[in-house]
Amino acid sequence: MNAATVAGIPLQRTAAEQIEYWADIGRKVARNVDPEILLAVQAGLAVLRVEDAVCAPVDPDEVFKIHERECKSGALSEAIASGSVRYQASLSKLGYLEACHPDGYIEVGHFINGQFIAK
């Protein structure tokens, strides 16, 4: 409790608020980092590095032009009905997606630079 009280002072948090803040951070980190990796970091066997996501800028006007063109040509309807991979939120792994393949195979993962990466 003393550590929470001291850590909360600069941000004007009570000890309870600081503990809840730490718990919230822990939940967010746990969605992206396996417990084994966290143990390795704590033991000094691994290092975590944070990198900025590299994303190309998207022109919304161009996106809507493509969308409208595909709607008019029927390509959008065809793509939806063609049995391609569908993505949905994963209920078993919070923060991840499920890629549902036409043959029933399901992969859990997330997108990195526009590509689905299975976990």
C-alpha cells in the first residue's frame, strides 16, 4: 500500500486508484505478451522493446471511390459471398481476432502491417 500511495501522489491518485491503474496496465499487457515472456523479462533473460507501428497513410476519398466502384460492379457482393476468410473478435483471447476459413478451420491472431499473423 505504501508503494501505491507514493506512486499515486504525482498523479493525484489514491492508493486504491493507483492499484487499479496498475491492474489495468497488467490486463492490457497480458493481452499482448505471454506470461512466459513476462517471466523471462522479470528473470533478466529477455528484454521487451516497444516499436512504433509503421502504417501507410490512408486517403479516405480513395477508399470510398474503390468501395463505390466495387459496389456498382458487383465485385463487393461477389467477394463477400465467395467464401473468403472472415474475421471476428475472439471470445477466448481478448484483444485478438479469429480468422474463420471456408473449410471451418479457425486461427487466432492479429493484424500487423495489414497481414493477419496467427498466434
